[in-house]
Amino acid sequence: DNFRGQLFWQCVSIACMCLSAGELHTDYKFIGVALIIIFYIYRDRPLMRAAGMVIALGQFYGGVETAALLALIPICFYNGKLGKHKWQKFFYIYYPGHLLLIVLLRRIMTGSWI
């Protein structure tokens, strides 16, 4: 009976997260929440995780989000262990740096600085 109670509240929580993601217009909307749950449930079953990702992202019917399927390539090779940290500082600088570059290029191309 405790399992049923937990399952009920887990389902309610997931539904609230999905609704919130849709209402807040987050990237991937409710599918993003579904992907997180799929990755958690199938964390030890890579084939099922990949199938779940394909099915979930297939809901976008060829939108830009389907490019996220390319992420399956490195995800399938992940062995569950931390990698070497020699690249960590590079990516801490690269990630915000490339976003800043994209914004600057967009503003230069459109002439919009507001």
C-alpha cells in the first residue's frame, strides 16, 4: 500500500512538472521532463534509454529538437565513470563564451543592440 501511495505522488509530481514546463515555455516543453525520467528509469539499460529518447523526441515531428538525437552517440558510449578533468576548465570557459559570441553576432547582423 505504501508503494501505491508513493506511486500516486510520483505521478502527481511528474504531471505538475510537465504542466509547469509547458506553461513556462521551457525548451522541449513536457518532453524534456519525460526525457529526464526516461534517463533515470533506464539508467542501467542503454538500449531502452536510447529507444525512449527516440520515441520522446519523435513527438516533435522533425523540429529542431530532433537534432538532439545526435546526443545519443556520446550517451551510448558513456560507461558511468567520470572522465579526466583536463578539459573541465576549457568547457567552463567555452560554453558561456560561445553563447556570448552567438548573441554578439546576432546583434551585429541585425543591428539590434536593445
